[in-house]
Amino acid sequence: MAEAAVLTHGRARATALAARYYTDPEIYEREKRAIHFRTWQYACHQSEIAQPGDYVAFDICGQGLFALRDREGAIRVFHNVCMHRGHELVEGSGNARVLRCPYHAWAYELDGRLRAAPHAEKVPGFDTSTICLTGAKVEVLCGFVFVNLDSEAKPMGDWYPELEHQLRAYVPAIDSLRPVLTNAVPEACNWKVSVENYNECYHCRVTHPTFSTGVVDPNAYDIRPQGHCLRHTTVAANLERMTYPVDLTASDHAGQYSSWFLWPGFSFQVYPGSLLNTYLWRPDGVGHVDVYRTWYTAEGAPSGTIERLARQDLDTTVAEDVRIVNAVQRGLGNIGYRPGPLVVDPNFGVNSEHSIRTLIDWTLEALGES
Ligand code: FES
Ligand SMILES: [Fe+2]
């Protein structure tokens, strides 16, 4: 009993999720509606749609969408579908004065209203003013555009309290940042395997020698829930052993590391020296997720340090994690697997898996199974 009490930390669940949550296509379909279409999802960076008419298409679990800058300069996100007979409206990125459907040339204003439908004037009672593209809720946080497909969704400030002012404290120059490079990393695992792996450092010392000695100090690593955010903090590795030059004047927190994981699939991560990079998880079926690692510099200026750091990150931490998550997915498909107890330390700390329990709680709550 005593052991169980410690493990559960006052709550009933302290084992890993059953394997079917990572392998069953039917559960994945439920998650799409219960989680991915009801939570805040990254769309693009505002600098990618800087001018009126600029657009960029993207996809959330098979839902085609595009972000757009309208004539007044506002950022909008629409479902990428024509209201006539359903053709997709745009592909990739570009600039448009009007959005013209490639199928029968219906034309939409940049605010989504139908402007013209060829030959419709011959149709008695055809009223173009009643037709409009389907929009989604948008918020812009420090230049990062987020979308929520649930029209009733609470604002990001409710989901992720304290996020904006903490981010600004760690990255004072955040408004000037532009994405400079993105590495797309396909992983052959369920999105939760990858997200759970990202959100615990119990495995850091075993599998991430470069990150644990040349970037951060794993002994000080801590993860705390903050709304539906998991806030990671630690300090820089011994400065003499850092693998890149750290500008300690960049901010009051330049000697620290922090990340903010925004459930279910995005993370702002600040390396010592106030260097911002992000993780984006895009699930693609029950057993696959694409992870995008993006790096930023002020005004998008080239930076040898960022290029080297991004390369190092890809070759060490990311490659090490890909091997882990792919092996876990294979293991979860093994009929010999029984979900094991989580190592939940009541005092948190680097070797505790309390954050995994939190992620499991959020998933089960969303699925109505808690
Ligand atoms: S489906 Fe778009 S104009 Fe017909
Ligand atoms: Fe890892």
C-alpha cells in the first residue's frame, strides 16, 4: 500500500497507457476530434504571410487549412475547401488578390466572402452574399500564428497561463525573430510516444550525452504543469563544456534553458544564450508523426552558430530520440507488453515521470475516459 501511495502521488493512475492507445486506428480517429480539432495548433509564423494576400497551406490530421493575411492586415485561417463542390482552394504558399477555386472559378474575397460565381447571375434566387469560407479561431502569440478548429475554444491565455510574459523574458528579441531553417523528422511512432519522450528527462543521461554535457545540466532539470503546458527548466551545462558560444547578455535568463510544451503538439524551446527553437508534431495516422525542428534568428539573418547548433541537435538529440520512439512503437505492438508503473517522484526532479502521468490524464480526460 505504501509503495502504491508513493507511486500514485495521491491519485489512482500511475502506470503507462495501454498499448492500444498507441496502435488502434479507432482510438486515433477519436483523438482527432477530441484532441487535435479542439486544441490550439501551430499554423505558421506571421513573417511567412507578411503582405496582404499572402497565404500558406497546412494540414492538421488530414484537415486542410490555410493561413492568410487579408487586405486590412489581419491574419485569418480558413478550411481549405470551396463552398461549391468541395475542391481545395490553395496549394503550398503564394499571394492572391482573390481566392479563385481551380474547379469552376468561384472567387472569394480575402475575408472569405464569395465575390463571384460564374453564370450564377442566370440562376433565380442565387445569393452570393450568403456564402462564405469556413474560418477557424486564430491567435498570434509573439509572432507565432495558432489556430483552433473549435469555435468555442477558450483563449490561449486560459490554456497556457503565464506563457507570453515568460517567453518574452527569456527571448526579449522574440518579435524580431524569423524562421531560418526547419528540419523535418519523420518518426514511425504514434504522436503520443514522441510527445511523452520529449516531456521526460529520465532518459536524458542514458541516451543524450551531448545534450546532457554540452547544452544543459540534467541534474537541475525540472518539469512542471502550467495549465495545459509542461514547463521545462534547467541551467546551462558547465560553460567551458558548452558546444557553442553563449551570449550571457542576451537576456536575464541567458544562462538558463527552458521549454514550454503546449499540449498536444508544439513546443517553444530556449537554449542557453536565449536561442529560440521550436518543435512541431504533426500526427499522420496512428503509427506515424512528422516532427519539425525550426530555428530562428533576428530578422532571419544568417548565423553560423544556429546552423551548427541545428546540425548538432539533428545528429545527436533528435537522432537519439528517433531511435528510441521507433523502438518503443515496435515494442507497443508486441503482444508480450504489459504497461509498467511510472517512476513518479513526489518531489519531481529529473528522474521523475510525473509529466507522463499528466499527459496521460489530459488524453484520457479529452477522450472522456478519466
Ligand atoms: S468546387 Fe470550387 S468552384 Fe466548383
Ligand atoms: Fe530525448
